[in-house]
Amino acid sequence: MNTLSFEVVGARVEPYAVQPTITLELGVTASEGLLVHAVALQCQIRVEPQRRRYTPDEAVHLVELFGEPSRWGETMRPFLWTHVNTTVAGFTGSTVVELAVPCTYDMEVAGTKYLHALAPNGEIPLLLLFSGTMFARDGTAAGVSVTPVAWHEDASFRLPTQLWRDMMDRYFPNGGWVNVSRPVLDSLARFKTRRALATWDQTLEALLKEAGEDL
């Protein structure tokens, strides 16, 4: 049977992308005797949070996503992180392709909330699910066949949390991004003006201090 198998063999931060991007190095292996002309590859990347343990501090930050830890057995389920596509050039045996994974620091996105909550010395359990179309020729056949990438092919990978943090520090040095509604932004601006505060950091710090929250 003409099949492909997949394995993530490495990961790195893409330093000069338009937006924060992690590049996964994806090893692709073809079954024996298969001459692959090209593969239009689609990949769904899911986070599997139930596949790791969490520190007490991480647990506090994950309450918004999964509720209290006592309920995690029911609430902590895999969730979609992103979809990415790539084209695999022709090869025989095996090859390594780059899978660019764009990321966001939008704290309204569940994936960002989860990643932001993790300690830098941890790992992010990922599952990559593949689909797409393969153009290939069996060594014994004359023509090129067009076949779907087997739906059951997948690859697990534990992405270091520090890699994600390094990426965000590169694109948002010592900062982050929070989306607020226009009325809230207008209210913040009025508060900032009344208090003669120079920056948005000072504005939020003043509000946190009034609320009795430690920085």
C-alpha cells in the first residue's frame, strides 16, 4: 500500500516572519518503492492538555479555561490550535519539510490563554493530524497515481514552552497584547487623562493598585 508516515524532528522560532511563527521540521517517510512526485499536505494541529501535569501556579491560570482542577477530568479536553498547509517536493525514501505555524498573542484566543499560563520549563503536548493529496508512482507501475493522505496518519510532539516564550519575546519584547471593546478603551483613555498618566502600563497599574492586586 502506498503510504506516508510523519514525525516532527525539530522546532525553531522563525526570526523574520511577518507575524510570530514557529517552524516545525517535519520528517516525511514514504513506503518502500514509492516514488513521490509531490504532496499537497494539510495539517490540523491540536493541543492535548490532558497529556501533562501542571504546577499549582499553572493551575491557577488555567481556571478560566478548564475550571477548578477538581473538574479537569471532565473539562480538560483536546482543542484545535491551528491549521497549516504546505507542499512537499518530490522525494524517495524520506525527506524533511518545514511547516510554518503562525501564532498570535491575542489573549481572547483559547490557545494563547493556555500557552501563556504554562511555566517556561514545561512542554506543550501537540497532536498533528494530516490530510491532503499525494502524487506518486509505485516503482512497478508506469503512471502517476493520485491518492489521499491516509486520515489515520498523525504525529505527536512536545513543544518546549520556552520556545513559544522566546518567540513572543522576540516579536513583543517585554510586552503582550489585549483586545478590549471601544467603550472600555474610551473609559481607560479618560482615566489616563484625568490621572495625567504617561503610559498605558501606568494606567493599568493604577487600576490594579486601586483593586488591591499585587503586580
